[in-house]
Amino acid sequence: MRSVIDILDLSVEEIDQLIAVADDIIANPAKYREACKYKTLATLFFEPSTRTRLSFEAAMLSLGGNVLGFSDAASSSAKKGESVADTVSVVSGYADIIAMRHPKEGAPLVASMKSLIPIINAGDGGHFHPSQTLTDLLTIRHEKGRFEGLTVGLCGDLKFGRTVHSLIEAMSRYTGVKFVLISPDELKLPDFVRKTFIEDKGLACQQVTSLEAVMPQLDILYMTRVQGERFFNEEDYLRLRDTYILTPEKLKLAKDDMIIMHPLPRVNEIDTRVDDDPRACYFRQAHYGKFIRMALILKLLEVEV
């Protein structure tokens, strides 16, 4: 039995295999319609989610399986004080695989130690979000055709943005990647992420506060939401939330083939007028999520089609 808590739990070769399976699912959906018949996915979401939870559910249903779970800690026994370990120990007897989101860093790892079935970390606080990273990688492969030699701009909340942390982890394993970190000083990338996955690997990195200054060099612009739920001080959140707003005017500085990504939900960091730009691929990115999660479920359940 194997769980995926961190994107580094998967090798580069395994990620390539997952992308290949996702591509086959996109091309031949009928082939997979009963791949997980009689299998059940439990979605344990102790924190609100729309895309991640629904895409996991859509993935399992598209494989012919079943889904059970909850979408809010308040509707679970966590409200009564039950521990994550106890919840997982019980749910392990009801399902074949678990997708779990939790506001506390490390909770899915603790759960995996008690679980009798595979667990997929669907986001743990400001730590990591490996299935979103697989979604991002599938998007990049489809939109850019490669991972090597890309200049990746990460903009907004780099301090609490678990999708950013996981994407840097994943992309740091490819040659010639350059990271451009765009954020206010208060939301800079944590030192441990920058040191471990950029500096120690000898990768090029630029840290700036101006999006316009670096826009012309980017192959990928990964926008993020400033996450109010991670702040201890509401005044700081209100002061920082509108630091970066991507507009059609700013995009005049960008390459014609740059792609714009966003893990969503969007608040106001991308002007809705940008949606009509062919470089905007964040909604396509959300759709790719179902297919890569289907591939991941198949892999962890050791189902061969």
C-alpha cells in the first residue's frame, strides 16, 4: 500500500507515466469507464474546497467507482474532538482510497501512518498539494510541450501558497528551469523551500516585487490568490490582497506564447478580461485535474487497464 503526501513521493519517471495514462484517458475515456467498478473513494475535507474535491469525485465516478465523505469538518466527528488518526482508522474500513485535505500541516502524513488504505494529500495548510502539482505538470506538458528550460514566474502569495511550494519541488528536478519569484516582502517564498529546491540544486532564481519588470522573460506566469484564511492579522491581509492584478494592459509586455496559470479560486488577481486571451489556460488547467487524478487513483489502487 502506498500514499502520496508530497510530490517527491513520485519519481520523474512515475510522473511521466501518470501523464501518459492521463493522455490516454483523454483520448479513450470509454476504455476506463469501469476500471474502478466496486471501488470507493473517501473524500475527507476538513477545509473548504470546490475544484479539488469535485475533481476527485468526478475522477472516481468516471472510473466507474463510488464516492463517500464530507466537505466540511463541522459535519464530521472532528467537531466532537475526534482525532484525524481515529477518523482515518475508521474510514479505512469503508473505502479503498482516501483523498484528504486538512488546514494543519502534516495531518495527511499522520493519517497515512494509521491508514489501512492509500491516502492522497489534497492539501495540508501551507505545506504541499501534490495532486494540484500533477495537474499543473499535465497542463505545462500540454501547453508548452516540455518542462526543461522554462522560465517560471510565480506571483502573489509565495509564503502560504502550497501549490507554489509543490510546483517548485517538482520543476526543480528538470534541467534549465529558472524561477522568478514575484511577491511583496511579507509574502516571500519560505527560506527552506528556496534553499532546498532552488539554491541547493544550483537553479537560477530571481526575486522581485514588480510583475511588469519581469513579464517579458516569462514562459509561464503562475498567479496565486492572497489567502485570507492563512493570515493571523486581517489588516495585513486587506493591505496585501490587491498587490498584483493581472490585466490585458500588463499582458502587452508578455511573450505571445507565455501561458497564464492559476490553481483557482480566483478572487481579483486576474482581471476577467484576461479570460479571453489565448494565453489564459487556468480553466483548461482545472479540467486537466480530473484526468490526472484518475491516473493517480488507478496507480495507487494498482488497477491496470
